[in-house]
Amino acid sequence: MKFLLINPIIGARKRLPAYFPLGLGYIAQSLLDEGHAVEVLDINAHRWSPDDVEERVRRAEFDAAGITGMVTEFASVRWLSDLIKEVKPTAKVVLGGGLPTAFPRLLLERTRADIAVVGEGEATITEVAKSLAQGTALSSVTGIWYRDGGQLRATGPRELIEDLDGLPFPARHLFPMEQYIKNPVPYLRMFNPQVVSTNIVSSRGCPYKCAYCFHGLWGHRFRGRSADNIVAEMKHLRDKYGINGVFFMDDTFVLDRKRLLDICDELVGENLGIMWAANGRVNLMDRHTLQRMRAAGCRVVAYGIESGSQKMLDEMRKGVTVDQAREAVLDTWRAGILPVGYLMIGMFGETPGTVTETVRFCNQTGLISKFAFATPFPGTELYARAVDSGRITPDGSQRLLESWDEWTDRILVNLTDLPDHDLRLLKRNAERRILLGNCWSKLFRYVHLLGIRGTVRESALFLMKALRLGHYT
């Protein structure tokens, strides 16, 4: 079969660098390995206009189209589904990613798509393709919702993929890698302005149960690729694309300590010359581990700090303490690694006092970051609480789908007792206080971290770069 795979524009994040769509890359290679023809339209990388997209869809030859989508991309997914059906009514439209996983029935009801893949898609899509090619019933394919005449039907859940080493590397050659290389991982650029970087994932699943986090795609059980497999992909990226910077986009890259140290040892032994960034978790870090990571090329660790208030952390079900967060951030600085903090404002119970605690935490630890508004996504505990409290009405999901792409910048659901205007003002003032309180300490930390021995002007330029990059990403 001929598949057209489409990566839509990621809503409010149009202004941010485009990360490689790993899920679609894995799907593409899985289809290629089964002998199917695959063409990719990467709208997010190219930022094509709607007219350009329509022209390319009309020129493409395909039997089925696969569209990936996060919860923030409903409008784009709906438009693309309609466009494909208008251009080629006989083509099957298959949706995958977080959006159909959270809303399979709603997506099929409100778009013209034929099939919604729920959860991990590599094995599912190959079975769907085989069924479509042979004209057999989709009822035997687990992990999907589909149209059957005028009815919507769901098959049973699909088992998680156990052996991640058995998955092929993403089919990056089908995507415009030059576009991703042109927009490198922001924080790595601070250490090397000419860095050529991309993103990879080394594990799936997170056992923690933060109230705001969606686990529908990868589940709670941690599954990790081996150090050999990860380093082999990094070598491939270096040799084929000249990559010298990598961002591990795992939910919890550092969860398995032995695996983490094996990765570090492998990287030190191979001496690839690749620097990297990863997501950490404050209760899993210590100075020795951070030093090993630094020796292996790690330059940035991003932490879901979320709040400097223990009350808020408990509301979020973070399972960590403020003291653990403070020590992890300071240890990261001491190891010569840049700590990046993600912050959240507007959780149930948030007050000006709890926000002040977060400001104080950032000023004590040298973190500069902006806040994202706490937003209840479907399939999370936070969403269930928002429904139970009446902040989301029974039909609220459908209305929210239209605006979820602006979740970092807009109050979509106010979970606090503060008026929207007061919450927005609280956010703006807190960010200003963090920025002003950290200017000089951040400057000196960067001078030390980057080893600058130049003029005050050079140091100031690095500080300005840090401030520009101090956003929620």
C-alpha cells in the first residue's frame, strides 16, 4: 500500500523550534519494513500555508493517510482529515498519537477519519495496513477504534511493546532533517552556537503519577532501550547527519540508575563528541551521577520543578519535596551542568503566597523560567478533578479541544479561587521577580559554567541568551 504520513503544525508552539516527530518517524520505518511505500508531509517543519498543504495533498499518490496529533492539535487534525476525504474520498484516514488515544470516539465523531489508533502504534499500524491491503475485517486488530458502516467499534487494548531495542530507528531520511538541524535544541546552543542537534527517545513509560500528566500512550511501566542500542543510534545520527547534540525526550530518562550509568560509560568509551540534554527528576539525582553524566557529554538537565511550594507539590502528586528539588538543582550547577526548570501556576489551591514560595525557590537556586498555566488534559487525575468540581462541564472537552493549542499562554480552565485577571497578573509579576532576582547570580553562574574568561560584554551576551531561552519548553 501507499501511505501518506502527515505531521501537522503544533498550534501555539509555531514560534518554537520544531523537534523531530519521533512517533511518526517510528511509524514510517515500521511501514517501510513491511514493504509499504511511504511519503511524508511534514507541515510543522516547513510551516506550509493551508494552500500549500492542499496542493501537496492533491499531488500525492496514496491509498491511506496517517495523521499524528497531540491534544493541542485538534483543529489541524480535523482540517487535514476533511481535506484528504475531499481530495480522495476512497483513501482511509488513520489517526494516531495522544489526541486519538485520549478521545478515540470523539475524534471519529467529529472528523471524517476512519480509524483511531490508541496507544503505541508501531505494531498496530502494520496490522491495520495488512488488513486494509487484504480487505479483511479490522475487528482482529487490537488497539483501535474504527468505522463499521454507520457504527463506531472498538477492539481490545494492545499490549505494550516490551523490547524497545527491537524497534527500528525512525525513518529520518523521509523527513526534512535540514529543517530540524537549522533549529537546534535551544539550550545546547548556549554551549556551542554551531551545534547540529536533534531529539531521540531512549525509554517509554513513567511509574510516577503526577496529577497533570497523561500516560495514555506509553503507560506507567518503564521500558528502556539498552545502552548499546542508544549509542548505535547516536553514531548513526553523527555519521549520516553530522549531529553533535542530542536531546533525550524521555519522560524520565534517569529512572533506571544502572542503565543511565551504562549509557554514560558507553558514551565515554566511544568518545562520540556529542553533547546532550535530558529530562531529570529531582528525587533521582545525586552529585556522583551528575558528574558521570557531565563526563559523558551531558550539558543540560531539565527538571519538572513545577512549584517551590510543598503544598502545591502535594496537590500535584509529585512525590518529591522542595528540599530535594533545591539540592538537585544546586548539585546540577556544581557538576557543571545547566539546570532548566519547568514551572506551573494555577493549580488547585494556588495563592499569591504559594507563588511567592516558587519565586523564592528560583532566586535561591538560580533558575530562570516562565510559568505555564495548570491545564487539565483528558486522561489525567487533574482533568477528573476539574470535572468533579464543575470547572469542566460534561460537554467541556469538545469546546476545550478548539483552544488547547494555547495551553501554555492562556487560562483554559481556572482551577484557583482567583479571578482570571488576577491569576494572569500574578504570573506576570512572578516571572518578573524571578528574572530580576536572578540576573546577577545567573550571570556569574554562566560565566563559571561556560568557562568564559572574556570581557564583561561577552558575559552579558551569554546572560541575554540565557534569559531569552528561559521559557517553558
